[in-house]
Amino acid sequence: MTVVLCTWGNALEGGTREALTLARKTAAASGASLHWVIIGAAAQEATAVAAEFGVNGLDVINDAKLAQFGPDALVAALSQYAGQNKPKLVLFNQTAAARLIAPRLAGRLGVPVAMNAYAIAVEASALNITATAFGGDTHVVYQLAAPVNVISVVTTTITAEPAATPTSPVRRDITVDLSTVDERFKVTAAAQVEGPRLEDAQIIVSGGRGLGNAQNYELVKQLADALGGMWGGSRVIVDDGWISSARQVGLTGKITRPGLYLAAGISGASQHMAGCSAAKTIVAINKDPDASIYRYARYGIVGDCLEVLPELIKAAKA
């Protein structure tokens, strides 16, 4: 019996170590071995990480049709892997791409899928999966008793914990047949993101509609620069055209884990907080003392962002 984590790409995504931590604990509670399926150049980086986090087997899938990580090829490759190895549990680190692949894989295998999970409890004949629902407003527990289950894990509330004793993972090269697979949708112009990623930033200053207009958003950029961080924002200002979607923090944007998250003029809707609630410290600036953001913030300033931000910029530059 095995628990499997699926990863693909040219580098390991943020949250991978956290997902491995949950996968290892679940495997141990189930009396199962832990395998890590890797597709792409990330396999080069994965060997040391696998040993550190207690992986028993490193299964690498290589095929020319997987070079672009197209969803049809990924689903076909992973379904063939599952057919060959019969895992008890297939886990995904819930990146934007995994949101697409996990349910499609479950559909191909004809097994249950649970999304937005963050905890797994093993019982004698079932798995209790705790997940967020309604944009994070509430939590739900799914009980899955199928022979195979697919679970997509939101890792923002999980702490990465290396294994007490490192392992020596056995590497296997997995062969799949993708000769009949042809991607049904072609990407003719992919979005290009240059420079550091918002997901990797340790300091983020975000703005919302409380700033008033796009010109005032410049204060957010100035404070982020003064603090040596990156700037982001809520979905509403992305929709209004103030910033690009690459800078959006939230359930439908970037999921971040910074040391410091400063939210200026953001109300604190659950969809936004899903992207920043894992920050070590949240600082909120909002003139509404009853704003939801204050439920999450360690520090709060009740005041007008347009008055507070210039003072913070001066202090940061001093």
C-alpha cells in the first residue's frame, strides 16, 4: 500500500515540502510507504528533498509529450502510473495547475476527489479529510472509504517538518505510453512573468479599493520598495485595472506565505485572506474599525491609508 505525492515542472513549487510533510504523516498512520512521482526537470532537485522528508520511493516519469506539461498528457501519464502501482492515496500540492489536474485524474480513475484539504486523519476503514469551503468561511470534513482517493492539499497552514531520520529513496524510471495523446487546447501565447515571484516574497505590501484610485496605489509600491518587499493587491483592484493579475493575492490569485503582509485599504474578505492568512505577521490599515481584516491581523492601524502610508514610507526610509 502506498501514498503518492504528484509533482511536475522545471522546479519545485512553493508548498512542496509542506505537502511532503502531510504525505509522510499520512503514510505512517496508514502503515504505507511514501512515493513521490516527479515529472520534469524538478526531478534533479527532488532527490535531496525526498531523503530529507522521508520519501521511500522517487518515481520519475519521462516522455517527450510531457515537455510542456500539457494537462491531457499529465492526466494520461498519472492515470497510467496509478494503474501500474495501485496507490491507496494520491496527493497534490494545490497549485493553480493542480486544481485542474487533480479532479481530472480522479474522473479518469473513477475515484473520489477532495479539494482544498489541509488535514488528513486515518481511521480503520476510512480517511477523514478536513478542507476549507465557501472561500475559507467554513471548514468541512469528508469521509472517504474508497480503495483509491485523490486529495489536493492547500499547504498554507502546514509547517514543513523534515523526517526525524532521513531516508534513502529508491529511484525508479516509470514508462508510460502517450503515443495517442494529443493536447486538445494549444497555448499560442503564454503569460510571461519576469523577476521574483509574489509567492516567494518575504515582505508583501498589498492595497485594496480603500486607497480610492489607481494613482494612490503608488503609495503601496513606494512602501514595498522602501521595505525591500513586493507589492500586490486584492481582486477588486485587478478587476478595475489598477494592477495586473500576476499581482493578485487571494483564492483566485497567488497563495503567499510571507514573513510580513501589510494590507492597506483591504476589507479582509475570505477570498483574499485565503492567499495571505499563512503570513507570520499581518498588519492592517483600514479606517473601518469593524473591517474583517482585523480578525486576522496581529497589528492594526485604524485610519486613512492615504494619511498612514506616507508616514510609514518616511519611517522605512529613515
